[in-house]
Amino acid sequence: MTQSLVQGIIDALSGSVGKEAIVFIISMIPILELRGALLVAGPLLGVPVAKAIPLCILGNIIPVPFILLLITPIFNWMKGTKHLKPLVDKLEAKAMKKKDQIEKYEFWGLVLFVGIPLPGTGAWTGSLIAALLGVKFKKAFPAVIIGICMATVIMWFISYVLLGGVQILG
């Protein structure tokens, strides 16, 4: 599913925007985020690592403050509607299944949750869980940023070293 999603995005955007913009956009999308964008940037699109990393980090950071600050009021509004309440309930239940690490280790739990690239983790889910648990923005935002940086190092190694995204500076 993820591979077809990425390919669909690349196909849809290829004619109208550059490779760097594709990498940036992919890094903002839930599920894919920075992890998917770096996998695409090097091996598939040939974007040099010196360009890809800042684009991926920035793209992954942009949604975070909006999620941390606005998701709770948005979810509360959505719960008041007949058709959207089941969606919110499903999203909340899915996110809260992953809350134990964040609750147990607090700041560093959130860092690790965002930073270790496993399915179902990342900046979007980490921010959602932090917001639902009532973690203050001043604590959650830096933890998510550190986690994004950690994921960047791991995914850089996988994408550019192991999988051979060859260009470094372009």
C-alpha cells in the first residue's frame, strides 16, 4: 500500500513540480513522513542528501505544531457530528494503543517513539498521542523535533548508505 501511495504521488506531481518539491511534500504526509521521503529522495529520485535532509526535516516539522495545538479542539468538534465521530473514535483508539511508551518515559519516550522508524510511529502519531495525553506544547514540540532528527540519521543511513542514493552534494 505504501509503495503504491508513494508511486501515485510521484506520478501525480512529476510533471508539475521538481524532485525536491516531491520529497518535501511526501515528508508532510502521514504514514510516509520523513522516512518515506528519504527512501524516495535518494534511491528513486536521485536527490542529493544535502538537499534531501533539510527538505525532509522541514516538511516533517511543519504539521507538528498544528497537530499539537489544534487536534484536540478539532476532534472535539468532529465528535459532535454524527458522521465524523466514528472516524475520530477510531483514530483516538489507534493512537492510544501506542501511548504506553510515551506515558512511561515521558519526554524521552516521545523522542524514541518519533525517532525509531517503525510502522505506526513518527511525528504525526507521536504528536497526536502527545496532544491526546495533554502533554504541554513546550515539552512535546522539542521532543518531536529531536525524534525527527533521530529518524533522519537512521533513514539517511538506510536510504543513502545501504540502498545507495549515490549523490551527496549534487
